Amino acid sequence: MKPDIHPEYHPAVFVDGEFEVISRSTMKSGETRDIDGVEHFVHRVDISAFSHPFYTGKQKMMDTEGRVERFRKRYGG
């Protein structure tokens, strides 16, 4: 690897509601939190594997059957 071209990694905690994932990231934020004596940058995320419907098993299937036929009937295609 070439020296001095890679970004610095920082301790980070990603917060999704009540769930938190402790990791490392190149991102920084204005909010920090001390975890086990180490300062972590806090990143709030809207969705993660803890809340995404695909991973929680609450995904809804959309009815796609008949859409092409309805389009052709409506627009004469």
C-alpha cells in the first residue's frame, strides 16, 4: 500500500433508534460519546439492518400481477 494516501479511521457508533453499532469509520461528526474510555463519533442513521423491513421479516410484497395488462387496456398498447 502507498503511504499517506488512505483516510484515517476513527472509532464510531452508528445509532438507529434504540440500536447502536460500534465500529470504525472515516466520517467524523460534531457529536461524540465516550465508550469504554474511547471517544467515538456518533452518527445517527435513518435505517439499518436492525430496522429495515427486509432484515426484520416485516417486508410487504406488492401485487405486480396484471399491471402490464391494465396499462395496455387503459392506453391501448
